[in-house]
Amino acid sequence: MAGARHDRHAVTACGWEAVLDTTTWTADAGYQGTTATTPKKRTKYDDLTDYEKTVNKTISARRSAVERCIAHLKNWKILATGYRGRLTELPNVIRIVTRLEFYRLGW
């Protein structure tokens, strides 16, 4: 597919790699080779240890919470339809929608 890129390449190409190098972040296996905390893959010859399985479950739990949040933002049509307002106001709009969702969930 024309224009398709691996996640790892996309982080480098957009210039985020330098910014993310100074922080702790979690990602899926597509970001291996970066400073992200990624799940450990089982090798052809070795199974994962119980500790590695526990770490992978922790990473998956964090990622699933983020994925749910993104799905809710899309459901509110903020990210699904494209934002047509002033770009300087977008962070505030996302913050408001997130707080409304937390309020709806009773957090």
C-alpha cells in the first residue's frame, strides 16, 4: 500500500523520537527498537517466564485503558470527524471531553 509505514519509522519520520527519548512511554510491539516499554515476544525456542508474562499483562492493561479513551474520544466525534475549530483550542477541547467522560463514568 502506497504511503504505508511501520510504526517505528513513523515515530522517527515525524520527529517524535527525540522528544520521547526523554520520557517513559508504553507502546505495542511495533515500536520495538525505541525507548518505549514494549511487550516481550516469545522466541522460537524459549517460552516466556512467569515474570515476563506478568509484565506483558501489565503493559496490555495500560494500553487497553488508553485505547478505550481514544475510542471514547472518537465516539464523541472529536477525532472521528476532524477538528474544525482553532488549533490553539484543541488541547482544551480534548481536556473538557475527557473530563466529561470521567464524570459520566463516575470517576
